[in-house]
Amino acid sequence: MNRVITTSASLLLALLASGSVFAAELADAVPYSYGMPLDVARVISIDEPNSLTCETIQAKMTYVDSQGEEKSVTYLKESSACANS
């Protein structure tokens, strides 16, 4: 029983820590607003928190524009758990 509690506590702490890292990464991104023009030449990555429930989450897209500059934008979307419900 103690092993289960210890393992659960460790997993919870790891999840909370990864959420904090993800929140810090979002800080340098521009929030997307409807109709905002995006100049995306190449997508580098799309990052989002891992959610086990169907909910609205904030994702971050990092991309290179046509001038070769790397930029980031955040946007709201449904979590991938919504596809399974």
C-alpha cells in the first residue's frame, strides 16, 4: 500500500513539474486572436499539455516565417482526449 502511495505521489509531482515547464514555455509566445495574420513557412513544433479529460487547452505552435525568423503563437483547442469520447 505504501508503495502505491509513493508511486502515485511521484507521478503527481512529475505531472505538476511538467505543467510548470510548459507554462514557462508559453510565456514567450504571442496569443493568437481570431483573424490574426500568420506568416508560417515551416512548422517546427506543436506542443500541448497532456490532458486525460476532454477540455479546452492552450497549445503552442513554434514556426519559421517567410523571413526565416522563428516565432511562437499560443491558441486554444480541444484536448486529444475529446477525440476518444
